[in-house]
Amino acid sequence: MTNPNGLVLTEAFGPRDGAALRLKQAALVIGGILMLAVAAKIKVPMWPVPVTMGTFAVLAIGAAYGARLGLTTILGYMLVGALGFDVFAGSSAEQYGITYMMGGTGGYLVGYVMATVALGWLARRGWDRSVLWMAAAMLVGNALIYAPGLYWLGALYGWDKPILDWGLTPFLVGDALKLALAALLLPALWKLVGNARG
């Protein structure tokens, strides 16, 4: 897969240099943080567990923003959460901020950062232009979220515990649906920007 113009989706419209570009990037970062916070709280009824849209938002922002702007956005989101704001899927008034981030979710939050950068890197190379390549990129992103997430659970609670039953298998059905949604959405958005498509 190639990307002749080297653009990611958010670079295909609006200003591309100067102060206007900086304003656009600032707006994208703020909007991305808000999107991540809202998506983390969305729970869609599903078997065997409800599906949250947090991972979908993480991977979509990585692909649409590119590695650098995506990293800025996800780190901004982490900072907001570290400051104690209720922006994570399982955080609450009783458990938030650093306390929540160092709990069982900590490894997945590290994975969010890794996956955002990876999706941005792959999008820069054109993986977000077709359904099949975007699906492959989503698989990579999900693997990068699960790897540190499961490792963290094992290190935190012990490898004698049912780590896969806690942190992987209940979420596979929902992740497959989110993968399909992103694989359809990103290439469709590229079609909307018309001539910017490589």
C-alpha cells in the first residue's frame, strides 16, 4: 500500500501552513480529547460484555491525525485523566486520576499511546485508504493495546489468575465490530475529500 501525497485525513482539508494550521491543529487536539472522553463513556449493550467506544476513538484518531498529532492528543487525554477528571471508561468519583491509571487499566492506557502512534504511522503510508488495509491496521492497533494491557494485569494480580478471561476474551466480539466499523469509515471519509485522496 502506498500513499503518494503522504497525507493523513486531517491534512487533506483546511489550512496547511502558518498560524491557521496551528489553530486547526489546536482545535483538532481539543476536539480529539473531548471525543476520547465521550467515547470512553459510551456503552453499547453486547454479549458477553457491553462495548465501550474508547478503543475505536483511539484508533480512529491515530489514523485520522497521524502519529505526531495523534500522540499529542492521546497524551493530552492522559494528562486530563491524571489531573482527576472523569474521562476514562471505568473511572468514577470514587476512583480517578493517577489511582485509576495505576490500577488494572494501566497497561491498556499505555497500549492506547502505542496504538495511536502505530495507526498514525500506518495511515501515513496509505493503510487507511482501503477497507482491507484499514482492517489490518486495526488488528495491529488492537494487538498493541492488548499486549501491555494483559502484561500489566498479570504483573499486577499474578499470572496464576485467569488473565485472558479478565482482559481479552470477553472483548473480542465488540472489538471485531469496532474493527469493521473503522475499516468502513476511514476509506469512506477519504472518498469524501475527493482530490486529496492519493
